[in-house]
Amino acid sequence: MQTTSAVQDQPVMRKSHPPGLYLLFFTEMWERFSYYGMRGLLVLYLTKTALEGGLGIPEASATLIYGYFTGFVYFTPIIGGWLADKYIGQRRAILIGGLTMAAGQFFLFMQPALSTQAAALGLPWPTMIGLLLLMLGNGFFKPNISTIVGKLYEQGDPLRDAAFTIFYMGINTGAFIAPLVCGFLAENLFATKDASGAILNYGFRYGFLAAGIGMLIGQLAFNLLGKKYLGDVGLYPEGQSADKNKVVVKEPLTKEETDRMAVVFIITLFVVFFWAGFEQAGSSLTLYTDKYINREVAGFLIPTSWFQSVNAGFIVLLGAPIAALWVSLGRKGKDLSIPVKMGLGMVLLGVGFLFMVGAVMQRGGDVADQTIKASIWWLIATYFFHTVGELCLSPVGLSMVSRLSPPALTSMLMGVWFLAPFVAQIAGGYIAKYVEELGALTVFGLIAGFVILAGLILIAISRKLFYMMHGRG
């Protein structure tokens, strides 16, 4: 493998992680703060009336907008990854992506009342531009920062999987803090309330402002400290270096490399089912929580957006123990293969949705009376199983792409990995739309069944996929 700096020329059996990992942790933490802060408010912002500070879009249309937006957030990484591999390098792509996303948040901050509506979607033009910039910026940022994590480690370094778990905890530290901060700004500090404490007008725009500022903090740290802690890693396109006269011979892909790439594509197809269910957190689960879950605890009404932090909080708590479990199994020679871990994650996600079925049944089925509430513990149990499932699948998937990809195609294949959430988010938007038409009981039950079945099929074919990995599974 061609190395690009001394940072990569570490011995395989190093005893500690390079400091560059923690810079990437910090940068990604603030990027996820920005994204999840916005995401936690988006459906509420779209559906609340204009008098309440929202856009007054019907729920069925709002969940479709949410689905297409979050879907294309995960489509653009294949383009950004390809451009980084071929032309600009990962570090420049992260800078472009970060600044573009910050601009997107600031467009969302602009007051909708001062703008004309975009007739097709009912969106003010600043909101339309803001969402487009967030989609484009994420395409440059998302695949390339994950790629740099992998570049800090040699193939075979036992710390690689642990590094991605640490990095993933950075993702979820930001995701945990964001809805709390942005939700507090939108639903408390800048909200207008009546004498009883009911919200008359939400301060959504200030939540978006905080998300944009968070993005800039991460970019400032990354660009000021990148040279010191990352050296030249990710600074140049694959096959290039600071030495312009150096000639790099590009070898054709081997049979083993094409087999490994095929595994990436096959597993990506399976995890579409996982993400389609998982991302209901920002749409149908948010709307169901807002209407039908008893959010009052000790006299305090928990803001709906705060529940977006539950999953991330569980990840911060459970990430290290689950990583330790994989290490312990490995030392005993009983480690699970990548496809088995991912199949298990899908099954656990399905189990989580069975608890939402329990919530619906506690209310007596799909009754419209919003005074009949389900216990908050159904929702907490759902997020718990979703989190354990995610830890079995998502950080393992990032590590898998880093392991299996040819060096010249790593960022692009990281983009391919994000195609699963792209398809899933759009499908999830339609699923959320039909919650009102088919009923939550039917939809949550169907999601559980499909995801569990897909997970069991993946486990059933895991031996074949493990063989195709040629020793990197």
C-alpha cells in the first residue's frame, strides 16, 4: 500500500492511537452536532403552523420532504468521495463540505416570514437553499473524514476496529448534545409561551443558528491543527504526493480486491432495510412521540426534540462495553464475522420496533384521541434495542469499507456504503407517510418483521461472504 506520510508509517502493533484520531473525533463531533441539531427540529419545523413559527406543511408531505432530504444527504457522498480520491484529496473535501454545511444552516436561520414560498413544496426559498447546501456539503464531508480514520492505520493493525468505535462515539457525542441544545433554544429559551406554559411560537431559527456555529467550531479546529496531527494524510488525491515528479504505477484490481468490493455492495443492499427502520426516529417516531407518548416526568414536559438524544446517549454509554465484547470474543477465538454482526444488528432493530407495537396496543390501538398516552418506557426500550443494533452494524460497516477497499477507491466505496441510508431515507419517508393511512400498529409491525427477516438471511449467507473477504472479515 502506498503511504503518504510518516503518520501512516507506524508499526502494525502500535500500543496507542495516533493523536490525529482525536482531532477527527472532535471535528466529526461538531459536524454531527450541526446535523442532528437541525434534524431534531426539521419535521417539527415543517409541520407546525406559521403562527407557531413553522411552515404549516401537512404531515404526509413533511415526512416525504424529510425522507428525500435525509436520503440525498447520503447520496452525495459517492460523488464527494470520488472527487476526493481523484482530484482534491480528503482534507480539502472536508473543508469544502464543512463550510458549505455551515452556510446551509445559516440559510435555515433566515426568517421564513420575509421570503416567498416555493410553490412546489411549500418551502421558503432560504429553507430550500439551506437544505440543498446541507446535502451537497455532507457529500464532501461524510465519506472523507471516515476514510482518513482508516488511513491512520496499517492493514492488520488490531487497533483499527477500536479506532472506528472511538470515532463513532465522537459522532454520537455530537448527536447526543445537539437535540438538547438546539431543542432547548427552539422549544424553551426562544419560544413564546402562554400563562400555562403551552408553546405559542417556537424559536426554530435559533436552533438552526446554533447548528451552524457548531459546524464552524469543528472546521476551525480541523484546519488549525490538521497539519500538526495528521501530517499529509488525506491531503492529496490517491496516487499523488507532495513530490510532483514521483511516478506511481497503478496496478489493475486483483481477483481478491474485486471479491472484497462485491462484499461491500452486497452488505450495502442488506443494510438498506436497517436504515429504513432506524431513521424513523426523525419522522414517524418523532410525530408519534409528540402526539401519543406521555412525555411528562416529575411535572416537566420533555421537549419532543430531546428524544433524538436518547439513541446517541445510549451509544456513548454502550459503545465501549460492546467494543470490549468484540475484543474479548476475539481473544477467545470466538469473534463474530462482519456479516454476522450486521445481521444481528438488524434483528435487534426489529425487536426494538416490537416495543413500539406494545406502545400502540397500550393505547388501545390506532385511536386518534391524543389524551390517551402510552408509557415513555416503550419508547426508551425501542431506542435501547435500536442502539445496540446500530453498534453491531454501523461502526463495523465503516471499518469494513476501510478494510476491504482498494486504496485508490476507499473514499468512493465509503460513498457506496452511504448509498444504503440514501435509499433507506427515501423509503423511510414513504413509510412514515403511511403511518397515518395504515396505522402505526401495522407499520411498526411490518418494519419489525421485514428487518428481522433480512437480518436472518444475512446471517444465513455469512459464511459465503466471509470467504469472499479473503482474510479481512
